[in-house]
Amino acid sequence: MTDVTERSFKRLTSRRAESIRSQDQRRAVADPQVPGLQLVVGAKRTNGTAGAKTWHLRFTWHGRRARIALGRFPQLSQAEAHEKVREVRKLIEAGIDPRGAGIRAHGPSRPAKDPS
């Protein structure tokens, strides 16, 4: 899977994020205000519908590049994505891998369902 990162924006605003359209291949648009934060725009589907837009954070974990999905745009606004990045960075600084720490696209991990 190939990612194409665009760096043509001086600033990624909510309005600009809304206007980004999917193309033939998946691409990532960097948010220059927050290093590592990207709006990943899925490829256009074969039936012609647009691909999803998802906030991702790229970071380094034990010397290897890693990525975590923070949530879908527009359900997760840009300001909320910035807040989630701050939460993830606190976990990383504490030596906790955020991918297994309950930071999910839909908030914290959901409790297990009661079998009864």
C-alpha cells in the first residue's frame, strides 16, 4: 500500500480538510501545526464513492516508525485530533505504547460485554 504525503499546505484548516477529495490512491496530508499528525484520505472506491478521511499519528516506538489511527474526520475535529495527539505523546513519554493503551478512534477501550 502506497502513501503519498502532500506538503503543499502552510496550514491545514478544517475547511481545507473538508475540501480534500479522494483520488486514485490513498494519500496522507500532513498537519504542519502538529508534527506527525496526518489526515489520511482513502482511495476512491471502484463504485465511485469517496474514501474515508482518518486522522493518524506517526511516531517512533523503540526506534521503529509506528502509526495509530485517532479517529475519522469530521466526527473527530481537528482540535480534538490535536488533543488526542497530546494524550498519545504523554503515554509515549511515560514509556507506554499508545497502540495498546486504549487510545482508539472511538475513545477509550470499551469494557467487555457481560456474558449474561
